[in-house]
Amino acid sequence: MISSRKFNRFAIQVGLVVLALTSASACGGLSNGRQALRDASNETAAIYQSRCLSCHGSELQGRVGNETNLQQVGARLTEVDIASQIRDGSEDGLMPAFGDQLTEEEIAGLAGWLAEKR
């Protein structure tokens, strides 16, 4: 027969696991918005999260209108075009220029990763 103390400890552990899983699913899954970044390098993911996420969203869905949706940006723009837009910004001013804030390697990493989004 199982003691009351062991049963209580087991019940608490099960409760904590259920609570953790419930909390994770309420936040959009265990990835917590990182699903779109799963195929990015750590450096590219960090840059995206710090510089791009506020306008483009955690799932690349765009947060400032359809123009900011990057889920299939590689089907619309070449890698060179994407790098240019990151570096110089957009002509309409919606996308700010990051050429003075990011290195060419960082821009190339973002552009290469985004160009794969088709």
C-alpha cells in the first residue's frame, strides 16, 4: 500500500507537469513563438527577435499590415532584394534601414534565411 506522503508528493509532481504543459500550450505551443525561427541559425534568430519581431511577428505573419508578412517573402523577392531592403529600407518608408545597425554578414544571414521562405 502506498503511503499518504508518497501519494501527495506524486500528485503534486503530476499537477506541476500538467500546469507546465497547459501554460506552454496557452502561449502558442512549447516553442513559444519560435516555430518560425527553428531553421534559422542562433545568430540570425537573435537578430530577428531583437530587430524584426516587433513589426514582422513571431511567426513572420506581419504585424503592421500585409506588406510586413514574411512567411513567403522568398517567393516575392530575391535574396539580393531582401538584403537591399534590410540594408536600405523600403522606398515607402514602412521598412526602416538597418545598414548602419547591422553588419553585412548579419544582413546576409537574415536575407539568406528569409529567401528560403516560399
